[in-house]
Amino acid sequence: MEAVVHPDGRLLFGGRQMRAALGRGGVRLQKEEGDGASPAGRHPLRRVLYRADRVPIPRAMAPREPIAAEDGWCDDPLHPDYNRQVRLPHDGHCEELWRSDRLYDIVGVLGWNDSPVERGRGSAIFLHVARPDYAPTEGCIALALADVQALLQAGVSAIRVLEK
């Protein structure tokens, strides 16, 4: 089953509507690294990462893995590990997955620019927990923690982000 995200921040799934935060750069078909846009299109849920010290193992159809303090995601388009999970410290520029702000307590890794990876097309596109004020993301789709949990438990397999 797939969830549908509208550019106005509505996520629809199984007859429910949820509020979603999207990228500060809007929604774009031609996503580029650093543009802050959420990529338009259908993005399969590849796996679910979670902070085992903060949340229970999420119920989900996708494979689930706990996040460790040394986990990161390479967002350096010049590095061979671009758009891949890595161990920190790392010699390329990376985002830390073990965050203090709770945004990555549960992370759905979405299938964007991963098969194959194209340098500069964008990295680290996730489904994750929204800030309390639903501030824009750097390109991810973010929901309230309870909504992320409900979506995963209901068996979401993909997120379709509409451009218009």
C-alpha cells in the first residue's frame, strides 16, 4: 500500500489524512543535492531505522534495524559512499543519524536515488519525525511520531510525492 503526499502538506493513507512537513525547497521532479526539495515520484520504503533507547521496535513490513551512535548517511556527492549509510567518523561529509532532537527516533529509508546512485541527485531522503511546528525539512517527508508509527504499522510500502 502506498501513501500519497500532496505539496500542501497533506498525506493520505488508508482513508486517513495526516499533516506532513516537506522540503524547504518545495517538491521537484529534478531534485539536486542541497536544494532542500522533496523529490516528486514514488519512493518505496526500503527499511526502517530506529532509536532502540527511545522507541520500541516499530511494527513494519520493511526490514528494521536499530540506529547506533556511530551511524551516519553520506551526503557528499564526490564520495564513493554517496547516499549510503556509513559508520562515523567518515572521510566524506555525512549526516549523523543518532540525533538529540528526536527527529530520527524512527526513520523510513525511502528509495530515492539509490538504484543506481547518481552523484548530485540528492541523498538521505527519509520518512521521519516532524518538528513540533512542522518546520520544513531538507527534502524529507516528516510526520508526528504517532503518525509515522501508524503508517508503518498499517503496512505502507511506498510514499508517492505529488508535484502538483
